[in-house]
Amino acid sequence: MLESNTSGGLKRGEGPGTSPTERSVLASFELFDDVEPRLLPAIEQSGRYRRFSAQEQIVDRAAHSTDVFFIVSGRVRVVAYSMSGREITFDDLTAGQYFGEIAAIDGGPRSAGVMSVEDSLVLALPRRQFISVLADHPQVAMRVMQRLARIIRAADERIMDLSTLAANNRVQAELLRQARGDGTMRHTAIIQPIPVHSEIASRVSTTRETVARVLNELSRRGIVERTRTALIIRDVPRLRTMVEEVRG
């Protein structure tokens, strides 16, 4: 459970930006762009800093915990597991992003698990404080709603892909999603860190062998290129066309 993973965490009030006269670490989160900087240290001090080692569980799916976690450094992965134990990856989150808002909003169990991909530092904000921030700052509440809308849209797209696309097409669609995450969506996109075959497979419910076969074919056609540190999508429009043709 969550509490069993926090014995090594920092105590309340410890961590960066805890003095009211200092710039709060929350100032680096887009979620709080519309909150007066002088109000952020008090919000930060109501939370607790927690450190997690790589591959450590942060949140268990279905756990009855309601903190909202703000990633100060590191990278975490939102996951679920099938009855057979197969990992299903939903998303990777990095510094400046947050998770756990669904359980904080409705008080229900966690909808997914979260594990640290690398050593990570997070600020855990209690549900009561998070709800208070939403009530006091409508701009923050709107940003949270917009994020939830994006999650729903992404989930709808993935459900449709799983229902209508063959495995090789799902791999192509996932590469296109990650290319969009590059933020440029020009002719070329760079995916970093380079995704391993098992990670892509867990996102689209297929095997590593299928992923390898699709990447090799795309590489042969000059659409993708693997380097030591990144996967380069050399022809984003062509990849988009391939996916749209099978989606219909």
C-alpha cells in the first residue's frame, strides 16, 4: 500500500521552497500559473515530500488513498495489471506534472497504479488541501477539468484502436501518439527517451515481437530511425496517413 512506500520520505515542511520568503516549487507547475506566487508556499507546506527509488510503487490500483502527487523530479508510470499479471501502461509523467486527482475529487479508490521509472521526488498534497485550492482558485479547477477531458479523449481513442485496429496498426498509432507528444508535429519528431519494445507492447496490448517487426518495417521504409538515445520519426505525415487509412 502507499504508506508502506513512504518510510524514506521527507517530513512535512522539508524540501525545496518551504520558506514563505522563497519561491515555491509549485511555481514551476503550469497548474498554478494563475495563482499569486505569495500564496503558493502555504499550499506547498501543507504537503509532504516523498522520495521513491526507481521501480518503486507509489500508488496501488484500488488503494483507498486520496493524496494528489506533484512530480518535482524524476519520471513515473501510470499502469494497471491484467488478471494474468500482464502490465498495461497508460502514460509516463515527468517533472511539472501531477497525478492522483481523480481519487481526490470523488473520494473513490485509485483507478490505476503508479510506479517510479527512475528515482523521483514528489510532493503529496492532502485531498482536503487540494479541494480547497480548487474551490478558492477557479482557474486551477478549470485546468484540472481540461486535463481530465484530455485523459478521457485519449482513453476513447485507445479503446477504439483496441477494438478496431490490428496489432501492427496499434503500434503505428502509438508511435504517432508519442510523436504528438514531441510538441512539434512537424515533418520530423523525436521520441526521447527511446521507448523499449516491451513498453510499447504494454501500451497497445501486443507482444514485443510484433513491436520489433513493425519498427523494422517502418525503418526499412525510411519512416523511423533508431539512434542510441532516441527514436526519430522521419516522416510524421506519412505515418499519420498510414494510421488514418486503417482507422477510416
